[in-house]
Amino acid sequence: MKIKEIKINPRIRVDLGNDFDLLKDTIEQRGMLQPIVVDKENNLIGGFRRLQAAIELGWKEVPVFVSERTTEETRKIDELIENLRRKGFNWQEKIKGIMEALKEAGLSYVEFGRMFGWGEVYVGRMLFIGRAAEKNPEIWNCETEPQAYGLASRYRMEEVNRKRMERKQIKVIETLKINNPLPDDEWFESKEKEEGKIDCSVDYTQVQLKECRIYNDALGMLRKLTNNSVDICVTDPPYNIDYRGTMEERVGVYAEDYSHENNDWYDLMKNVISELNRVLKPGSFCYVWSGSKMFLDVLNLMKKNEFSCYPIPLIWVKKNYLSGARTSLPGYYPGNAYEVCVMGWSKGERKRLIRPQATNVLMYDGFLSGDKSKTHPFEKPKELLKDLISRSALSGEWLVDPFAGTGSGMIAGLELGLNVIGAEQVQGYRDETKERVRKIENVLFHEVKEGKGDEK
């Protein structure tokens, strides 16, 4: 139909949009793929922007579709329907469409992006997600494109780490057997004499084994680590409990004389957090569990030691406590159904979370009284700790836990493929950690005793 025959009445849409020039260029290069919609009297119903582009391009005629059912009374309704009922691609359809179109067009992704006004970074990101999803189809199940990108990035980093570890494999012991991967003490002692300090960036394994070390003193362990050698810290220090007592005495005994001026807990935490900032790689995540009344103290200590921190706590809600299960005495006081955690990252620009975290609430069941699987009075569920670790670190990296207890955080890290190093003052808890570690395949375990005397 000739353009001059089309009647343009007052329109609902008056803004041609920021992408009008791109639309005009596309029509000039590829023609008008979707016709103008008019009624039987040539009144314009749909395609106002396409028509304006054709006019500016100097066209005399345009393809049209005549709607036989549109009347003067329904013209505005049809105009609304034509504009509002369009459905764009979801992120999965968009990426699949880009990949298929690129294969057929034979264009570079830079040239392809220019056709749609997309930068090369955006097109490259779409292709990165699509190629990762071809290898790992579960990526397609993500709800949003940013979630898919995060998961694709994680798979990519795991692949890079796996290849890096393969290149760095060195021989540990000639007779090392996979079924019993426990080198003797002489080998570790020779390593320490040779290197002076433990460098957690080095992989000492002959095969793809995970290394686990546990010390009897938190500060002694941290001071042996080299600068910027650890990838993540997840730790659960005593909530201002008198850690100087015996294993039995210290359970649930809070220090009554707490003050910043005269408190061993505060001095210990100040020194530990200072060392953590030194040993963590720039921008690495550090999760420190805290009693509710101690949250601000831990938060401020981390800030004073150059950590950047999320200003509100991560909250672990004990899901099964909400349904009536509890360990407290309801006749005297309400049960505590949550615990809090400080989330910080060490000096430098923060790393991006591997898996996005939608809220600061983590819902996991807590241990109940009489639960025989519980190995420590203040133990956190392993799945809760694995949630934090998997969001922030990759297989092959190093996790440190200065207050390991019976090793739940270390076990969680090992099961996710990380190397772990921790400290626990109580010999009984270290023995429990050792037994738990022995149940995991391909782990190099070593216990180091030094510094302060053990608690029995």
C-alpha cells in the first residue's frame, strides 16, 4: 500500500523510543519483516514506529495487513492489544536464539551485536552462558539470567581449577596408596623445614587429593600461614565462653566479667581477626558466627582490621524449632530459634558470589536434645556451612577455620572439594575431627601440636 494512503489518527503511542534509529537501520538493511496493520478504511492500527521509519527512509510503499474485524468503535482497543499483547523472549529463548542465529548468519558476535544495538560484552556474556549450559544443562533451570551467569561462572572456575591442579601435581610419597592417603610425620616435618612456612597456594598431592591439617592453637596456626594464601574463612568462635576451662566446664559457661578492657575473649578475637585479614586473599569472604549480643563487637573488630562487612547479620533460622521442637525450657524462657553470622570480605575489591544469595535468612534444621549425630555442644549443621562455602569458594581452593570444634566446617569444605586447615584447643574434639575426616576418601590428614598446651 502507498504510504500516503494510510490515515494516521491521534495515537496512544507518541514516543518513538531511544532505539528508533536502530529500528530504522534494521528495516533499511533487512526490509520490513512485520507488516503495518490497518483497518478496511486504511486507518493505522499497529506499526506506527515502522511506518515512521519507512517515511524517513523515503519509502513510497509498505507491506500492510488489513484487519477486516476492526471497526471505528474497536480501533483504540485493537491498537492497545497490538502493542500490549506482545511477549518478549525469556532469557533461555533469547540465548538459544542468539546461538542459532549466529551459526546461520556466519557473522562474528561483534557484527551480530551491532545489528541489535548490543555491545560485544553483552553478546559475549550470552554466548558464555549458552555454551556452559550445553555442557551443564541444569543451567537452563535457573530462574533469571544473572543466576545462570553465576552458575556458569562457577562451573568455568571449577574447570580452570581442575586443570590448574592437574598441572601442579607433584609427587608426595613414592608408595602413597589412595586407600590410605596418610603420609607419615617425617614427610611433613621435612616440608616445614624446607619451606619454613606453609604456603596454601601449593598443592602437594600426587593425585587429586584434598589436604586437611588441624592445629591445637588458633593463633599459632594462623601465624604459620603465608600472606594472601587462603580463599575463604568460615568459623564459629566461642560466644564469649570461658574457653580456658576444661571440655566439660566450658560448655555453656559464659564469661561473667565481660568488658573490652579486661576480657580474654575480646583479645583473642582481635588477634585472630587481624591474622585472618593478612592470610586471606584480597576480596575473599570471611564468615564469623556470633552470639546475638556479640554481633556488633565482632562486626566492629572486623572493620577495625580492614574488613569490609555486610552491615546486617546473616540469620540462620532453625526451621524445625519453628514447628514446636526446641531445646530450651519454655516454662522459664522462650527458645532461641536463630543464630547470627557476620559476613565480611578482606582487603581489596570484593569477589563476586559464585551463587547469588537472595536474602540474609538461611533456613536449616537445628540439632535437637538427644540427637546422637551431634558431636559438639554448639555444632552448626553441615548443610548450612556447605551453603555458605559453595557460594563463596571453589573446589581446589583453601578454607581456614581457627575455631574448628569437631570439624563440621572442615568436613563441609572437604566434601565440596576444598583443602582445609583449622585449629581446635580441645584434644577430644580434634580426635572426633580426625575420625570424621577418615571417612572421606582421598584426604591427606595431619595433626600439628604446638604452642599452648592441650585441653583434655
